[in-house]
Amino acid sequence: MSIKTPLRRVSSGALKHSNNSSSLNITSKDHHPLEFLTPALTDLSDELDGIISSTQQLVELDDALSQFNHGFGSLLWSLKLNAYCINWPEAPTDESFARVNELTAQLQQSMAPREPREPTPVDTQVVPQESHSNHSNPADETQAHEPEPSPEPLKPKPKVVSVQLRKKREAFVDSVIDSLPLEYRGSQPALRNAMSSVLHALMKHQCTTPQGNGIRTPDIVKHPDLPQAKVNKCLIALVQKKAVVKWTESGVAYYRLQLETPRR
């Protein structure tokens, strides 16, 4: 007699669990469990591409260095062969010393003073002169051949300026300076003295040269009391005040006092 195992009663909880398990199986087919590694694998692939390109560049650099080493080695080898084939002494030879002696002799010959040439003799015929006596005095002949000394030119005597004229010119200089800016009128005594010296030089030039001739700046400069910088500054002030006229000839500036200088 066979005994059969009775069927197990299926509960409602078991059915619910089986339903949930079937739904998990369905979702697992849609979403792979290693799907979270996709971004990391993408980055890894990009980095591997960069490594491959860098490796290719290193290979190209190695090829270029190999070509350079091959060419440079050929150059060194050719230089070595050239050194074996050509005799190149490092010390001076006998020919070098002979060449130096020859050049030294030529230099001394070129620097030696040349001897003066002897004048060629000239045939001169002496014309006999009639005289009362047959023998002439040799002292008279030497005196006849000596040229007479030319008289020295007389140097003009410098004109002496009277005291009255000097006072008039000083007053004229003071009047011109009083019409200039304050720095020339007394705030800077050195500049006033420089302006006075420039005006005296202009007056002297006006009285000693014809009308229309000017004086240059270097003719007024007197070192160290009257340097060129002060002269230029004083002349600019006088030109702006229209006390001095300025013009240029061949790139050189000339100045002349425009006011009339006291002469008497």
C-alpha cells in the first residue's frame, strides 16, 4: 500500500512573494547591475587615447633624435678623417718667423724719415756791371741782395670810453633790465649780472661793427663766469622783449641789439 504525501497548502503570502520575485527579474533585464561603471569606463577610454597619442609623439621624437645622432656622428667622423689627412701644425714654423721679420722690416722702412733730395744745379750767368774800380766790396753785394724788412702794420689803439659815456651805458643797461621779468631785476643777482654782461657785449658789438652784422652766442660766452646756458637764457628773454633781433644764416643764429646804444 503506497502512501502519498499530501499537497502543501499555498498561502497568500507565498503568492505575493512569488509575484515580487518575478517583477525583480523583469527589472533586472532592463538595468544591468554594472551599469554604474559606464562613466568611469568612458573616462578611462579617453585617458587611454591620450596615452596612445603621447606615446606616438615620443616615438616620433626618438626617430628625430636618431636621425640627428646619425648626421652629427657623420660630421664628427669626417672631421676626424680630415685631421688625419691634413697636416695642421699647432706651433709656428720657420716660415711664420720669416714672414714676421719681413713685415717688421717693411714697417720700419715705411716709418723711416725720407732723405731730402738735393736741388738740381741751375746755370746762372753773372752779368758784369761797370764800376769805377776793378775790385768790388763783397759786403756791398750781400747788402744789395738782402731784402728790405717790410714795415709792421700799425695796430689800432683801443678806444677809451669816457666816464660820462660809461655812466650813460650803465643807465641804459639798467633801463633794459628793469623792463625784464622779476628774476632778472634782482631776485637772482647772478642772473642780473649775466644779463648785464650780455647787454654790454651786444652794445660793444653794435658800436664796433657796421649795421646789419650780428654776433654769435659763442662770441659772448666767457667761461666760467658766463656759461652758454646763461647766455642763451638771457638772449631768449631779450628777444621776447624785442630788445634784441635774431636771425639765422646757414644754420647759425645771430643777434643784434635793436635799441640804440649811447655813443657819446
